[in-house]
Amino acid sequence: MSKVKPKHAFSDNVQFKDVLVLAQEEGVNSITLNVTEVDFIDSAALGMLMLLYSNTRKQQMRLFIKGASGQVAKILRLSKLDGLFELVG
């Protein structure tokens, strides 16, 4: 499980790439992003999530987002991305 920082910026894109590469190397079949402490998400972060989603699908992995609440859950819902990602507790 990868924990995402409370304020996620585009410069953190490397973290997403590192998680995906590590998951591929380890042969895992799912990635869970823990966003419990994230209180703000912007369009750049949504774009990064979409890239991660696309890459996990290509690798036949499942992508879970854990702990989305408040503004983060609202943005995922308004952008209809809550239908793409598997949201868990």
C-alpha cells in the first residue's frame, strides 16, 4: 500500500511511477493508494491518478483508493472517477 501526502503536487508524479515500477517488479496484482490524510486534490493529481489507472489496467492490476473523504471524495464523485477506481474504507 502506498501512502499519499496530504498536499499532492505534480512534482510528486515520480512517486506514482515508482509505485507502478515496484509493483511490476514484485509481480503484485493490485495497488492500494491510502489517501486517508489527503485533504485536497486538484486537476493535476486527478491526471496522475488517471495515468496510474491506465497503467495498472495495461498490466492487468487492480487499483484501490483507500480512505477518500471530504473534498477528495467529492471531487472523485463529481468527476465520475469513483466509477473507475475501487474505493475502499
